Amino acid sequence: MRFGANRLAHLVITEMGRQPMERSLFIFCGSSNKVVKMLVWDHNGFWLATKRIVGRGGFAWPADGEAARKVTFDEVLRFLGGQDCWRRLPAANGVYMA
């Protein structure tokens, strides 16, 4: 993913229909799921943070856009720590666990 802060801010407007200067954290994932970029506005400029997976594996990403829009802060922290926050894992008794 080679997009910088300005290009990602443009995607927020054109693809998401949102304003990049609102109080939100926007997370973008590359096609290989090995790179994520986080964009946030802090009243006088953008912060752009990048995290890259080295070696095997990649970031778990929500299956649909609606799930991606409703991510909580706790899920972001778990996501950045390498956990899959969106796949439901069945338990032995048939009850699904997050």
C-alpha cells in the first residue's frame, strides 16, 4: 500500500462518504493483508501510522464493510495485536464465542 495521508483522506471522502477531519480513526488494509495504515486528524494535520507484518501471516480483516464501520476501540487494539476479532469460533456446546 503506497497511499499517503492525502490520498487516504480522499478515499475517506469519495469511497466512505465521511469527512476525514471528524473524530474518527480510519484504518486501511493492503490487498495482501500484511500492511495496515491508520489515519486520524488532530486539529492541525493528519497522523498516519503504518504497521507491517513481517514473515508469514497477515491481519484479519472484517468480512463486510458494515462490520468494518462498527469496530470498537478494544477491537482495534486486539486487531493490531494480531487477533482475529471478527471470526466467530464455535465452542463444543454449540455456543459461539468471539
